[in-house]
Amino acid sequence: MRADYHLHCEFSDDSRERMETQIERAIALKLDEMCFTDHVDYGIKKDWSEGNIIWRGGDAMSSGVAGKDPLANVNYPEYFSKLDRMKETYKGQITIRKGLEFGIQTITADQFQKLFDTYKNELDFVLLSMHQVNNLEFWTQDFQRGKTQKEYNEEYYREIYEVQKIFKDYSVLAHLDLIVRYDENGVYPFENVKDYVAEILKLAIADGKGIEMTPSRWKYGLKDTQPSRAILRLYKDLGGKIITVGSDAHVSKMLADHLDEAYAILKDEIGFTEICTFDHMKPVFHQL
């Protein structure tokens, strides 16, 4: 089984890659399965149904602007409808799953619960991501600004744990140490946050949830995997078994990037014997 379980297309605000292009690339790479997981980030983005979408660049528009990206979540009816058409079009060539990436915060958890309840019969898979805290984004440094490295790392993991306690309708924790990508002070020592991470992983395991490994090490020039080998080992040592691998590809050339290297790390270095795919929010195990 070769599967990419973290993919974006034209329904994500930060991707212009057509769904068909991603699928055809996956088929060319001989993947067995793929799952689209386009972005939803309540708090900093609006649903299309709300209207008056803000486009990066400061324009308030109701329709597309060439060269600009909308600060909007997935257009859910169109997204699921197109996924259904793609499943039929490419039937017999690849298995296509329906997912979403939920950029949840404690202050937006209720909105995500309503969203999941509305589309739960459509969804195969949900990534629980942390892209911002109190609507302050990491990649802009707004979240980190004014805090010590210790303070923003600890607050990041505390927020994930608090979200886990109130939102249970997810499949895996995505790129668990995402803050590393945007830490201008370098990698914060894992031992300093190990206890926070352990509580997150224990709760995920108790709730029957998994974690994701994404080969972002190569894409972002990181020195370690994402999450780190230390986190992957801790998850396994605590009894965790549900793990997916996803490229987080926003363009087709990155689809399944370093997928086989990721599998080798999980099997040969960490000791996992299986990876998971998902069908209607249920994990399906495959031998590595």
C-alpha cells in the first residue's frame, strides 16, 4: 500500500492545483490511494456562504482575483460534489478518499463541530491541525511575537491538548510539531516539552486517534522528520498504532514526495509494522 493522506487542491485557499492534476500525478506515481484534505481555518477565514471574502492583497471581492488567494475555507458542496465525480472518473485506477484539514483552536471548536456534524456522512478522514492560536498565525510570527521561545512552545502544545479535550471527531494529529517550521530561534529542545507532548499522545491513544508523519523534513529543510523521531518513538512506546503518511502537497510535483523514505523511517528506525488509510472515519491497517 502506497498512499498520500495529506493533499491540497484548488479548494484550499493556498493552492491552485486542480484536483484532476493531483489525481493524475498520483496515478503516474502508482499510488494505491490518496486523500484530499483541503483547509478549514475558522477564526482567520470565512466560509464562502458568508460572502464578502477578503483576498490576500486587501481587496474585498465576491469573485476570484487573478494572482490572489482568498481568505476562505473550502466550498463544501462543490468540493464533495467534485470528489464524487473524480471517484467515478478514475474508478479502477486509484482509490480517492474525502478529507478535510481542520485548523482548530479552542475558540473555534464549536464551529468545527457543526461543520463535522453537517458533513460527517461525506468524510473519510479529518486532520486535526494547529495553524494559529487565538487567531495569531505562526508563519507570520504574530503568535511568537512578544513571547520567549519557552512561552510560545509551551502555549502551542497546551492549546493542542485543550482542543483534544473538547473536539473528538478527528482521525489523526497532523504535523504535530508544526511550530518547529516557524521557530526563528531554532529547534526548541524536545525534553523541555516532552511532558506536554506525552499528554497529547496519551489522550489521542485513549480516544482511538492517530498521528501523521509528513515528509516535510525535505520540503522545509528541517533537520528531523515531522513530527520528530522523538515524538514518533514516544507515540509508539505509549502504545500508539494509528499512523498515516501525507506529503502536504499543494502542487502536484510535491505529491508523494519522499513517501518511500518516510515508510522506511517508520519501519526501520521507529519500528512500526503498519500504516493506516481511512474509510468513513475508520482506520484500515496495511503492512509496511
